[in-house]
Amino acid sequence: MVLLNTEYAGLTLRNPLIVGSSGLTDSAGKNRELEEAGAGAVVLKSLFEEQIERQGDILLQPSDSPEAADYIRNYVKANQVEEYLSLIRATKAVCTIPVIASINCYRADAWTEFAKQIEDAGADALELNVFYLCTDTNTSANEMYDLYISILEKVRERVAIPIIMKTGKGFSNIPGLVSRLKLHGARGVVLFNRYYQPDIDVKRMRITSGRIFSAPSELGDTLRWTALVSGIVPGISISSSCGVHDWTDAVKCLLAGATTVQLCSTIYKNGRGVIAKILEGMEKWMDETRYVAVSEFRGKLSFSRAENPSMYERSQFMKYFSGKNSDNVIFR
């Protein structure tokens, strides 16, 4: 019998499969069904700072005084926050697996008090999904790093539960960012957040929404950076996300050094039953390869342990094709 249990950011999970923050996790009933389907943990649907601000602004009237405007904004925020706290309490009441709350934020001062309320409501950990699309040409990369650190530090001062930082992959030095996050108290990181993709309708000449769900082809970046970060920055939990669709994807991420993987698109496409199929595939693979526990093979192919770690380096693309017949290679 194989053992799938794992430790993630200080939490004990029965297996490495986490259902990512989404509409899949926006009610206690759904979360209970995900637990019954085999999930090791759930990340509740994010509460969006930007969304709350926008809803407050919609209710404002041109004639509203500054005091009235502040009242309306605070009223909307308080109600949204209370709904979210109720979701945490209700989910904790029906689930035994870890329940991780999620905040999508972009400022350092907006959510410190709310984070404490999340802890008091019973959340086992807090995932901070920080996203700020910077278009200011005068803003440096270091300033963007500092934004992440500032949010983390202020929330860390208020809560004792583990904080997990969810990042995008648009950073020039991802291991450097993760190293700083670890130094300032993050217990884990999620690699990566998949942002909504824009597209253009050439017939109607409009900006539209691109593909909503991830594709298996997106796993490559996730594997690369999981392996690099786990090898370069030891001592912080990694949850691989984006492109994980079947059991082989999950095993690959664990071999690269992930502690857990987050599932979302594959559940939307295939239903909750895919969780059991992934677990079954992992167990069968472990039996065939004679691994008894996940800890025995986790990180075996990370950057620090792989036989040929240069395969994870970006320059390897040219090295790989330099020995091939260029006539048979199509560059796109």
C-alpha cells in the first residue's frame, strides 16, 4: 500500500491534490463534494479587492458627499467580507481536509485586518494572490518585488496561520522573488497563477476574452520553475499550478520538487471524478516503480538533484537543437 500523504506549508494533507481557488470552491456543499471525491485540500474562491472596490463605486451617485461615498464603500466591503467569512465557517463545519482561504489583492494596506478575521473564522492557511499589472514605465522590477514583500509582511504581523504566496510567471528572477518571500515569512508559494488571457476578434474588431482553461501544453513552464525553485530555494513548500490535467502531470510536478499540485481546469472539463482517476494513476505508478511514499521521489528530478539540470535552463533550447539537423526543425 502506498502513502500519498504530504506536508504543505505546515499543513498535513492526505494527498498532494489541492483544488485551486475558483468557482469550484465557492460553497460549502461543493467543497464537501470535492473532499468526498478525494481532494487533499481546497482553496476557497478568492475575494477580489478590485471587485469590491468596483461594486462600491457602482453604487455611488454623483451627488454623494465624500462621507457618504466612504460609508457606501465600507458597507459593501463589510458585507462582502462577512459573506466570505461565512463561507469559511460553513466549509470548516462540513470538511475535514485543510481549508485555505484566498485573497486577490494588489495593495499592502487593504487586507491586514481582514486576514485576522479569516484566521479567526477557522481557515487553516491563507493564500495571497497578488497581482498588479504594472504599465508605468518608471516602475522598476525591484519595486514590484517590494510590493509582494510589503503585503506579506503586513499580513504576517496579524496572523499566525501559514501564508502562501501565489505568483505569476512574469518575473525576471523567480527564484530570487521566492527566496525573499521565504525570508519574510511565507511558508509556501504557488507556481503559477494563470491570468485571464485577452484575445482579439478580427471580424468584429473587438477585444475579447481568450481561452479560459489551461492546456496540458502549459505545463512546461510550471515544471521548469518548480524544478529551479525547489533546487535553488530549499525549505519552502511549492504547489505547482497551471497545466496539471492528469496523473502524469501530477507525478512530473512532484518529481520536479513540488509538495502539492493544484487542479482546476481539468475538474471543470472532466468533473470531480478526475480527482480519483489522478490518485489511482499516481498509486499505480508508485506501485510499479516501488515507491512507498511520495517523500521518496519528491524532488528527485529537481534542479539540484537531476542528472542533467541544465535541461531546465533557458539556454538549453539552442544547445539541444545545435546537434540536430536544422532542416527538420521548425521554429515558430
